[in-house]
Amino acid sequence: MTHDTLGMERIYLDYAATTPVDPRVLTAMRPYFSEKFGNPGSVHRAGQEAIAAIDEAREKVGKALGAKFREIIFTASATEANNLALRGLLRTVRGQYADKFWHKSASSQREVGVSPRVVVSVIEHESILETAKDLEKSGVEIIYLPVDKKGLVDLGKLKTALNERTVLVSVMYASNEVGTIQPIIEIAKIIADFKKNHYPLLTTHYPLLHADAVQALQYLNCDVNSLGVDMMTLSSHKIYGPKGAGALYVRRGGPATNHHPLATIISGGGQEYGLRSGTENVPAIVGFGKVAELLGEYTQEAHRVAELRDYFWVKLKKLKSKIEINGPGVMLKKDSSDLRRLPNNLNVYFPGATAEELLIKFDMAGIEASAGSACAARSLTPSYVIKELGFPEKRAKSSIRFSLGRPTTRQDLDEVLQRIKNLPA
Ligand code: PLP
């Protein structure tokens, strides 16, 4: 809890937007702002010190995913990692299949059905959806996978979306808005079966599977091999690390290539194995490495926040009987293997009030929550995710996301409930 200028305790319930930096992470980062300020590209000792620190961070992030050291590409954000996954892959495809896919104008490619195909879910983060839209303009066919009322992607539609032109499937591991956990292992299996049936000689490694695991990393198993993903996006500031560091895991050594399947989208000095030029943000990368190393300490955290979240929901519902939950149900079972909702997420429909009005009231009462994703919330446009679950615009306009984090306690939630009870009608 922090206090505002009038001395009111502020209660932050927006940990899906961002998290405070763990003090141990800050300590690890600090020397890299001043004493150890070398450019990792320099050959002298200061440069070597910096590149060694990046390599150590790469090792740690890789370890958190069960990935090899060289499979981690540091970026400035998850947004950039998502852009690299989609645009970088399509640039490679353009190079490999220039004659097949790209010899016609963008519009005629679609007509004759020779454009490469990318499959994304309709509830992806904007950094996937806007990138997909942009690729669509350059002639890539995008198939948008619908979701059900709980936000789960339609696996039947996925099966029919796979054909010999499909180069990528990108499905987020867990939704930042409604917390839905997608069945990534099942999705990987569908893709693997498709490849087995269509390419028995393994003549291609397409379609690749990419998962945006930004919201999942601290709560779910993100071992890339057990999940069966080819690419995975991460963000440091959602897991108590600094802003300015993200990563893309990119599998190496697939059946068809031992190289990264991506082409760069930022050219220059060739940092990050040529995939992301620009002097590395050493302190932020060091912080990301440290936070990845600390993840193991928090194995009980998912249970703790899920219990708190369920407690909060039950009490809130008693207080406001008309409210409804968006996305999967919340009640924590002892065996949580079939749970389909992120443990820290609660997305609530408040009939009769707009999210804007509510957020202002909450903010005045010292409660920090949000409507949808952080980027959308600034403009307060109704959540496209809630609409895609099949709800009317009205519901999308009146829904609030509460997201709990490591500092959240039961006392905080009791206090929030009390303040909501006292809100003016
Ligand atoms: N993907 C998901 C699922 C997110 O929740 C977010 C942030 O809200 C992002 C991507 C973008 O992350 P970043 O802020 O690191 O660009």
C-alpha cells in the first residue's frame, strides 16, 4: 500500500498492467547504471563485463523456460517481441517462398489463394492484433480464431484453419483481460498432427506455434518443450522486473533448420544474434535475468492469490448482487489442473455503471483497478475482448478488471470491499 498526498492509503489492484520492481532486482541492476556502464559491443574489459552480464541474464531467462541460451532474444518490451515473432517470421517466409507467395499484388494474392496464412485468436493483445492487421495489408491472410463465452479458442476452427499455406499460429497463453488460460499443449498437438499427416517427410517446419506468455510466466508452467511452442513472448515488468526489457524465445534446430526462423525487423549492428540491433539495455536485461531467477521462490504464489481472489469475489458479489464475472469461473479447487483462469485475475461486469464512472469513483476512493488492458484503458474504449466473448457492447463498457499481486493481502481486499460499500451511488 502507498499513500496519496492527503494521506489516504492507495490500494493497487492492477498488477496485470505492471508490477513494482523487486528490491533484490533493483540491487542487481544498480551497478549497471554507473560503475559497470560499458557497451556490450566494446572489446575492452568494460564491454566484456557488460556482455557477460547479458549472457548471465540470458542463461537465467532460458532456464525459466527450459530453453537453450541462444534461443532467448532480448527486446525492449513484449510488444516488440510480438512484432518480431510475426513480422520477423513473415519476412523469412517472404525470402523462402518469394516465387510462391509474393509474386502477385497484395489484393490478387488473396484472390488466387496463394498468400501465406497466419492464425491468431480474436482476443490477442493489441501488439498481435494490430501487427496482424498490418501484415494483412501486405497480402498475408489472417484467420481470426473465435472464442467461446469463457474466452477459450475454438479448436475445431483451428483445425480447419491449418493448410499448406499456414506458417504461424499465435495464441496467447493467458488473457490479460479475462484471465483465460488457453490449452497450449492441445494446440501444439493439433499442429503436430497436421504436420505429421501433411508432411510425413518433415519437409517444412511450418506452421510454427507462438504463445504470448506475458501474463502466464509467473503462474503457469512455461517450459517450452512440454508446451510444444516454437516461440514465446515474455515481459519483465509484469513479473516484478523493470520496464524496458522483454524477450522472445525462438526455438532453434527445428527439423528444417538449425537457424532462427526469423529475419530481423530492426537492422544495424547485429546485436541479439542479428535479430535485434541496438545497444542492449544492460541494467534492464540484468533485472529481467534476476527476476527470472527469483521466479522459483514463488511456486505457492498462484495458490495464495487465487484464494484471495476467490475470497474477494465472494464478498464483492454479496455486496453487489447484480455483478457478474467475465471469463472462466473462479472457485479454486484443490486439484487446480482443470482451472482455466489466471489465479490473480478478476474481471467483473457492473450493470448500470460505465467503467469510466466506476474507475473514477474507485480512484477517488484510493482503489486502483482498470478497464481492459492498460493501453486500451487510457482511451477507455469498450473492451474488444468482452465483446468477443459474445457479450453486448453495454457489458464491455461496464466491466472492470481487478488483478492481484504479491503485495496484495486479505486486509487490502477487506479495505477495498469497505470502500466499495461506502461509494456514493
Ligand atoms: N501481451 C500481453 C498479454 C500483455 O498483457 C501485455 C501488456 O499488457 C503485452 C503483451 C505488452 O507488454 P509490454 O508492456 O512489455 O509491451
